[in-house]
Amino acid sequence: MNTAGTTATPIYRGIIDDPAAWTTASIGGKEQLCYRLTPEQLRVLDSLIRKTGHLRPQEATREDFAHPVVDALVADVRDAIYNGAGAVILQGVTRERYDKEQCERIYWGLGTQLGIPSVQNSRGDRLAHVADDKTNKVVRGYRSTAELTPHTDFFAVVGLMCLERAESGGISHLASALTIHNELVQTRPDLLEPLYRGTRYALAEARGTDLAVTSFNIPVFSCVDGQVSCFFSRQNSNEAVAQGVSLEPDFAEAAKWFEDTAQDRRFQLEFLLEPGEMMIWNNFVMLHSRTSFEDSAAHTRDLLRLWLNVEGGRPVLPELFACAGIYQEMFRRNSAKADAARTVSAQG
């Protein structure tokens, strides 16, 4: 693991020529990311819903959703996120055809075919609801109505499935981290070093524990086997500052430039996810964000989120999984405490 003041990997100073290094002009719009499920694929999903109906949605295993048609679909998704634009939006599952539980079953089942659904918080949720939670005591952006600025999440592949739109707002954004890297090389090469050096991150849920702050820097950009990857989370770097970490001035300047560029209209694709649509992307290549939103009695925004651990994907530094590891360890500790409490209770 790297420490403050070091560069984790060699700095890549060339222009990245990759289908995932797109601009808003070159990608053209949301429709260029869309993959419409065929009638045959939908019929197979219907059969798998019936096959697993005796199970709760998240009890379904990879084997339960194994099917040649699903295998081919997942291969297409994998090709799109690793060899194509870096993201894909699956269309054809509609709320008119499927209720919320069936949508969850489909989404979870496809996720198990693509990778291993992984822990997203200290409670151990592997399928999280991205929705406003008035009981949210530890502020996590996905559980609020607030704007979320461009960021990456903590695992190799991330997915969102829209169950319900908000009354207003909640517009999704994607930006290519590879395109931002190209812009960096061309216009601000002086900021490469601090972004490759990175900073320390912290999790609000881990405050007061030995897990709260990473003991090493996590680079914003890194290059492994000739492939540039990205990790960026303003919320978690701000949390580190709140817990006593000082941002180095050159990194603070570079991070502001990075965030401003990720929100530049030349690079940021804007669209609305419709109910039933599933967006899946390569987390270490794409930055995602959303506008703030307002719910109503008729429309309460609700999306399902998966973090997937995928074998044979993009080669990246282990540091990029550090925050995910903190959540996993917190959940392990919480589970051990709960088991111990149950044992004590059972003994009398």
C-alpha cells in the first residue's frame, strides 16, 4: 500500500484511445448506451421468476438463474462495460409487466451472473435501496434527496435499477474518467502527480473505530498493465478531513479541477432512468452523479443498487477496494457481536 507523498503507479502521460473515453458529442446521448431485451430474453426471465418464486429474491443463487439465454445477455453486458462505452442501460423490463418484487428478483438474478453481490454498508446490505431515508442517522448520500457530485463507488462493477422516479429531479449523469484523464494530460499535466498520489479516505459509519480512516493514500488515477483506472469520492475525502486528515494543497487544487471537469457539459452525459431500466457500468472507468430530487405522495424515488465483485475484469490496484474492505470488516465485526449476544442470551 502506498503512503502519503508517494506515487502508487507510473504516471500515464499519453492520450487514451478507448471506446470508454467518450465525450457527450461522441456518445450522442442515452440511447447509445441502451440495450433492449428481446422477447426471448423476457420470456426466459419470466420462467426464472416462476422457477425461483418459492425463494425470497435475494435467496436466489447463481445456479438458480443459470440459463444459456441469460449467459449470452451477461456476455453482452460484460463486453459493453469492459470493451465498449463502459456502461450499458438494459431496457424492456417495465413496471407495467413486473411488480417491485419481480424487478428485484430479475435484477438480483442478473447480478449473480455478472459477479458476486457485495456488502455496501455496516448492516451487510448487498442490494441497497437508493431512496430518501428520514431515519438516516449516519449521512450516506444515497439515502438522502441531496445532489450527489461525480464520484466512483467501491467495487469493480456498479448497477442501478430504477423502480420509481421522483416527482422532480433525480437526473442521472455519467462522465468518462478516461476522457477526463485525456483532458488532464492535454491541459493540466502539472496536476497528474497529485492525482496519482491521491489522498486518504474515511467512512462516516466507521467513526470512533480503528477502521475509520485509511492508513494510506488511494490514488485518483492509477495505471496497471497499461490501463488507467480512477477512484474518486469527495464525500469520503471530506470525511477524512473531518477526522483530522490534511489535504495537501496541490491535491486540493487537483481534486477541484477534476470535479469541475467531470461536471463540464462537454464530458457529462445527462439522462433520466425510467422505471424498470437497469444501468450497469465499469466503476473504475465511469464517474456517476445525480441532481437533487423531490418526492411526492404519487412519486417516491427508489432505485436498487448492486456492488459487484467481478473476476477477470479490469486490472487495478488493491487500494481501490480499501473502502469496500472497511464495510466488509465492519459487517463482520457487527455479525460477530450479534452472534456472541445470541449465545449469551441462549445460555441464560
